[in-house]
Amino acid sequence: MQPTTAILIGAGDRGARAYAPYALDYPNELKIVAVAEPNDERRERIKVEHSLSEADCVSSWNEIFNMGKVADIAIICTMDRQHYEPTMKALQLGYHVLLEKPMSPDPKECIAMEKQAEKYNRQLTICHVLRYTEFWTAIRNIIAEGTIGDVASLQLNENVEAMHMSHSFVRGNWSNKEESSPMILQKSCHDMDIIRYVLDKKCERISSYGSLMHFRRENKPEGAPLYCLDGCPAEDSCPFHAGHYYLGEGRGWAKKFTEDTSNEGIINALYETDYGKCVYQLDNNVVDHQVVNMEFEDGATATFSMCGFTREQTRIVQIMGTKGEIRGKMDDNQISVYDFLTKQETIIKFNHPTGGHGGGDRGIMKDFLSDIKRTDKRESISSASASLDSHLMAFAAEESRLKKGTSIELDQFYNELSKEYTTS
Ligand SMILES: NC(=O)c1ccc[n+]([C@@H]2O[C@H](COP(=O)([O-])OP(=O)(O)OC[C@H]3O[C@@H](n4cnc5c(N)ncnc54)[C@H](O)[C@@H]3O)[C@@H](O)[C@H]2O)c1
């Protein structure tokens, strides 16, 4: 059987590292036939790795769409504010689309994309990769089977990890919500989505608090220069010193901003990008901690806490049902299920995941490639409509946070957005 063919739009970290390698690992299933990427080095890498001709490597999505429909699917991995336009166009041309999350920072664009997929009868799958991990799939199944009775409450902690916080959300791509999206959408749309997915219930109301507490100008150490490498007096007392981090244990993160990861290459890049700047002197404005409260249709509640000041980068969940409890930490790759009647604890261990996000990056591609061949019109596990639902939870949480914790009714929130929505 011929492999599914794909165009890749955006060959950055996600496009080139999370999804394109699938075509190299499973050439019988997927073949990249063209790429759109403005960065010369990144475009060239895809060209070489996937043996593309010069003509099939262009610098923008407009050019790739000018070729007409040249493949079965479009994998869209541009930045958050560059999702809407190429997705609308790709669907119109007849591509099935695998789109990175968040769908868009604008809720009305999310609604429009869902409608576009419906209009052109195409699969639009959003990369909520956690849905494809063994960890969360098992939790969802245990709840669905009634093993822990009716869920009364769920707690989820997203531990971002302090250096990851400084890298991505203070110095990096997602530090400024006007340029990318608010933290609850960018980072924690996964969490809103997975809560919605495992409970399999509609969220009715939501409230939220949170702020940017630490990475602010007033916390700048006395005399700190703009670039950490320019002799910062706080060099030995600041955990976020760029030189110590990126030339030391954070060397792996350096490949996100330079292709040259020699010491010299990293030092040059630290001066050419924001990654070398003092974390207290940037234009970041996304929150460094946020909590969200949710109430679901049958009265079940959930609380979520995202915090940038944690030792580990992981998610920890506790789900309390009327007959038992589930606990799990994603990093441990196992869950515990406790039965109130028998007092028995069952530990379920999962296979060591292959690939990023607990195996979710690979899992979503595998599922997507099979979904597009289905004839029964079943939507994918992470379809645009399923994703729209959990994105709306994130948008509502952000609205609540901005209104100092006012509770938002989700039906009303959606109805007001849909009223404003007009088809273009
Ligand atoms: N699913 C997940 O868990 C997950 C994890 C991290 C990031 N993301 C999301 O993935 C998306 C991409 O993130 P990333 O880390 O790969 O960012 P990135 O900056 O590394 O990659 C984006 C790429 O898009 C390219 N680009 C810009 N304009 C373009 C155009 N007109 N045509 C084609 N390409 C263009 C850029 O040059 C860049 O290489 C973001 O929306 C991000 O929020 C998802």
C-alpha cells in the first residue's frame, strides 16, 4: 500500500522533531512530499532528510498552497497566531489537517476552523497529544468502567519546572500573550482537555486566579546587566543565569534556539536572542502560576494548578470516586487504583513510552493516519469539535482570571461567541 503523503508547514521544533521523524521511522505509512519553512537551515534539513527536490521546499504556506493540493494531509506546526490562516486554506483545498495546539488564541477563529472542517468534510485533528498516552487512556477507561464509582472530584497539578518556565515562558516563544497566547491556552489547554476527556462530562462553570508574580522588573538583582554573560553580580545566586544554564545542564534546550550547539555557537546565540537576557528584564507577561476551579454537569468538581516554580516537569493527578481513588504521576509512568471496599491497591505500570509526551506525539500521528482512511465518518479522538470544547474551558478560565475570579457559565460563554461569529 502507498504511504499517506503530507505537506509540512512549519519545520521548527514540533514540525521537524515531533512529527516529521514519523515518516523516516515508518516510510510505509507516511511520506513528506513538500515543506514550507522560512528558516533556511530548517528547510534544508527537511529537504535532505526527506529527499525532497528544491521545487518542493518553499518558504511560506502561501507558496505551498499555490501548488494546489499536492498531498493527502497537511501537518501544520507554525506558531499559535499562525494556525488559523493555513488551516482554513488547507481544509478548503481538501487536505485533512493535523494542527498543533492551541487551535488559535482567538475563540472565534477556533469556532470558524471547526465549521470549516465540517463544511469540507475533512478531518481536523488538534495535537492534544496526552489523549494518546497509555497513562491517560487507562485513567479514562477505569473511570468509564465504573471501577471507582462516580467521580466526585479531580485534582491535577501541572508542574512546569522552574528552568522550563524561564526558557519557554519568560525568555522564549510563549512569554508574551499578545505574540503567542495566554499560559492557560498555550500550556494548560492540554490540562483542560485531559480533564474533560477523562471525566467525559460537560464542564458547566469555571473560575480562575493567577498572576505573573516573580519574573518582573522589580525583582531584578541590583546592577544586573541586560545580558547575563556581561558580568552579572548575581551570577552565583541567580538560578536563571543564562550562561550557567545553557552551557551546563540546560544544553539540551539550546538546540531550540541555535543549530550550532558548540560552546561558541551557544554563546553567540545567547547574545542574538532573548535566551541570553536577564529573566527580570524581558517583555514577558504570561502568568507564572494559575489555579482553575471547574464544576461539571453532574456536580463533579475539578481543581487545576499550574505552577512554574517546581523541581520536576510533570503532571500529578488524584481522582476521587465514590468507590475508590486513582492516583498517578506521569513521570512514574504508573497509576495506583484503590478500592474502598476491599482496601486493595492495584498498581498499573505502563511500557516505557517511545517518543515525546509519554508516547503521545507518535500515538496521535498513528491514529490520524488511520482516521483519514475511515469511511464511517467517525471523528478523531482529538477532533476539532472535542478540542473546541476544552479550548473554550481555557478561554473561559482566562476571562475569569482577568475578572478576578468571576465564575463563567460555559453555555452562555459559547452562545455569546457564536452570536458574534460570522462565516467569512
Ligand atoms: N502539542 C504539544 O504538546 C506542543 C508542544 C510544544 C509546542 N506546541 C505548539 O506547536 C507550535 C509550534 O511550536 P514550535 O516549538 O515548533 O515553534 P517553532 O518556532 O520552533 O516552529 C514554528 C516554525 O514555523 C515557521 N514559520 C513561520 N512562518 C511560517 C510560514 N509563513 N510558513 C511556514 N512556516 C512558517 C517558523 O520559521 C518556525 O520554524 C506552536 O503553536 C506551539 O504552541 C505544541
